[in-house]
Amino acid sequence: QVQLVESGGGLVQPGGSLRLSCAASGIIFRLDNMGWYRQGPGKQRDLVAAITRGGSTNYGDSAKGRFTISRDNAKNTVYLQMNSLKPEDTAVYYCNGDLSDYTYWGQGTQVTVSS
């Protein structure tokens, strides 16, 4: 079965940086679109960033200018470099990936921005 596993979350001070990784396993072929979403306490899950196989990206408004999404197609891995973190970035971050007609989700990794 396909599994997506996020890593890199943790506690960071405001203004700090984190780099999240999400690696897919259980599949041979590369994923199509991949992305990052986040869900803060009492909030819905919102888009942070997404990237196509060809490297085209789009970002949620809160991520523009601060976060960068990238991927390694050979590894079926997507990354999220997060800079200038703010307390409002605190959330569980989920990665996803598309393969054929299915969208797969990871279990999420907690990012807490606090002093």
C-alpha cells in the first residue's frame, strides 16, 4: 500500500526555519501532483503549497514569500522549506500525492511556532 510519511516538524521560535520532508513508499511510479496542507486548532485544512511533476508550483497566500516547495521525483519525495515562521503557522502539516485517480495523505507532522 502507498504510504506518505512526513518528517521535520517540531518546535521553533518565531522567525526561525524548518524543512519538512514527505517520502512516499509502496509505489513504483512517481506521483503526479504533490502538496502540503495544514490544519491549525479549530480550523479547516488549507493549502500551503503544491507542485506538479514538472515543477510548477502554487502557494497559499500565507506561504507566499516565506515557504518554498520542491520535490525529488526519483525519490517520490516532496519538501517544504519554511522560513520566517510565525505563531500563526502553528498547525499539523500534511503532505499528499496523486497517483492515477487516487490522492494519498500522510499522517501529518506537528509544527509549533512559539517563544
